[in-house]
Amino acid sequence: MTVWVWDSQESRFEEAPEDVGTWTLLAADSWLVEEGQVRAFERHRARFADAAVQVGVGALVTAEFWASVVEKIPEAGEWFPRVDVLETAPGGTRVLALRLRPAPPRTHELGVLIPPYFDPRSTPGRKGPDIAMLENLRTQAREEYDCDEVLLLSKDGYVIEGATTSLLWWDGDTLCAPDPALGALPGVTSALILNEARVRSIPVEYHQVRPEVLIRHEAWLVNALHGIRRVYQLVDTRTDSSPVHVQSATAVVFGRWREWMNSRQRRFLRQ
């Protein structure tokens, strides 16, 4: 992984200092790049710009910054770049940064952990500050329960989202998403899917759902890296921790939605 820090005075990236790993992450956004193509890049840009405004550095997120980000990403290969807002020291300077990371392997289904605790995030409304903590939870879920994702639950026990994903599920022919009042992050991939459902005249509804209810439904956890993944089993650590298989729709329908998602990729516009 390579890290660059944005010099806003010179409008260029510079190599990050050795201690960049000790800086505090205030905001972040990431997306998948395959052979120079990306999905919904403008939505990722907008979400990161909003987060930068929240932490007081909105003016740094300029057209020159984004042009330089694109130039740093190779046209060949598979990449999972991330842009950050970093604080160099408590109460210190806040800067933008770019991490160029190889894309990890992608999957189309996953096992999911229902934890015995409520959403532990310190900053649930902004992607970034809780990334390391959430990754630790996912690592624990993989090692102890063979699960790839952890659900985040409200204090009333409803599903908000996954640690790195947005939740969608089917109730018959209706596509459902968590009630916005639960405060999920604005998911780029879930927004694309919900918009396409409306274009196809598929009913869309928002509900508060308890995790055990998902066993009876086709459930998807979606994000920029993997696109659409179906939940094939749930492990409920609030009970006996035995894996329970989740109901699935036809492979044809699921496959067509994944094909549609892949078709949303567009080539970067380089200056």
C-alpha cells in the first residue's frame, strides 16, 4: 500500500511521512477500480466531500484534488483506493490523503454474525473514525464463527447495517431497506440498487427489522468492493451460536442483479 498526503498549497500529492500511521482518521471513502473502470465515482466523491465539511476541511476537497486522485490510480489492474481526512495530532492540522491499495478478493455470498452487543461505533454518522474497530470485530467473527460480516444493531435490537455493508432484503416482490430513522450511513451501492428497483417499478419499502427475521427472506449485504452479496447463513451469538441457513431466491434473479451491478462500471475521465 502506498500513501500520499495532499499539499493544498501546491495542489499536488507528496509521499506521506513515516508516522502517518499514527495520525487520527476523521473521515474516509473507498471504491473499487477494475482495469480503469469504477462504479458511481461521483457519488463517492460527494459523500467524501460531505464528510470533509463535517470535520471542517470541505474547502480542501477541490477539483484539483480529485484529478490528482484519479491520476494516481493505475489504468491496469484491480485496486481499492481510499481517500482520508487525517489529523496529524490531537487538535493539530487536518489534511487529505490517498491510500492506493490492491483490491482484495471478492465474493458473492457471506456468512453473517449477529452480535450480543449494540452498535459500538463512536461516530456512526461518518465513515472513517471507526474503521479499525469494525475491522477488529470482523476479524474476530471470521476467526471464531467463520463469518465475513457483523451486523450492527440499534439499542432496540433492529438491524442498522453491517460493519462494512448496507442491508437490503426481499419481502416477496418488494425490496426493503432499514428505516432511515435508524441512522445507517448513506450507502452508495444500496442507493444505486434502490434507484434501479424504482426504475423497474419494483416496490421499495423501509422497515425496522430484527436480525432473526432475515432468516425467512432473501437478504443482501452490499458495498462498493463486492457489489451485491447474498447472506447464506446467520450465526446468532445471542442464543446458541449455531449457524442457520437463510432463505434464498432463485440463482437466476440474483445473478441478473449482479450482472446489472457490474454493468454500472464506467471508465475514469482523466485530465
